[in-house]
Amino acid sequence: MNRRHYAISLQQASQESPTLARLTALTRESSDRLKAIETLIPPLLRPALQAGPIEGTCWCLLVRSNAAAAKVRQLLPAFQAQLRNRGWEVTSIRLKIQT
């Protein structure tokens, strides 16, 4: 069967490709991490954060502004402790300002 002529769902493609399956799993895990620390994030700051990539034991949070990043930096130790309590090995959290 020539796949170029048949549409397949993203879920089917990710199941058939080890690379896409790994990427899907990392995306899901990153979202789960953000949900795990959500209660530690002040409500007005929550919309300024998005789950970012996971690279080994380093997790990246995407932040909308420098001001939000400054506040989030103060919360990073609490975030790391919460994630470790939930079973994730996170040695650092990197912040990336979205432009």
C-alpha cells in the first residue's frame, strides 16, 4: 500500500512510528508535569505558562514575558520538589521566553 495516497490519523501515525510515538509520549508527559504543579502557580500567572520540551532530567517551561519569568524563577524550587514527589526525576527546569 502506498501511504502517500491514503490519509491516516495522527494517532495511527504515532503508533506506527517509534519516533512519533516517543514524541507523543514526551508531549503528554510534559503536559502532565504542568498539571502537577498547577496548584503552585498563582492563578493570574497560569495563562502565561506552557509545557515545553523534556530533555533527559531537564524540563522546559515556555513563558510569555520577562515579568512572568521573573516570578516563575522564584517558584522553581517548589516546582522541582512537587515533581520529584510525583515521581519525576527533574534536576532542573529551564525557562524559555516566547517572543
